[in-house]
Amino acid sequence: MPNDDAFDDRKYVEVVGLKDDVEFRGTTSWDNWGSRSHALTAMRTPDPYPFKGVLKPLQLEEKGLETVTYSVQYLYILAPDVDKNKEWREYQQLLDLHPGQDDNQEVDL
């Protein structure tokens, strides 16, 4: 999500990542993104987008029963690998074929 910083005029993006049972939360500036087009695509969709990235853990925020959440500094965010991006696009196409379909509803295929 776009985020304005009170200390300067630059635009920041709040990024939440998930790898296995570990969640990463932090903000980063546009300067740290390897691909603006992928960043804009990710910001336009409510679904998770498969980025890769380099980050620096800052502190443990929360340790739950199933997940651990870290506050991080994102150093660089890379475009997704080709296979993950293809999977994401195929999923989006399925959603377009079934607009308004709720995850809890049954679907006839």
C-alpha cells in the first residue's frame, strides 16, 4: 500500500511478505524496487503478489502459535521469478472468469 512519510516528500510502500510460517512487515521507498511495473501491478490487486527480495530483520514483533512476525527493512525488492509470476497471472485469469465468486461458495466446473 502507498504510504506518505512525514519526514520527507518521498513515497513509501508498506510491504508484507510471507515465507513458510514467517511474516515480514516493513516499508520501503520506490528507489528500492527493481521493477516499477511489477510494483504497480501488485498495488492494484488485493491478492498477494509473488515478489522476491532482500531484507534486513530489525526486530521480532509477534510470536504466535502458527506464525512469527518480524519488522524488517526492505533493502531491495526484485521482480518475481517467471514460474511464480505465471502462476499468479493464471490465478487472476480464473478470478476474471468467475467474478464475484466467494471462496466459500461451491463452483460447478
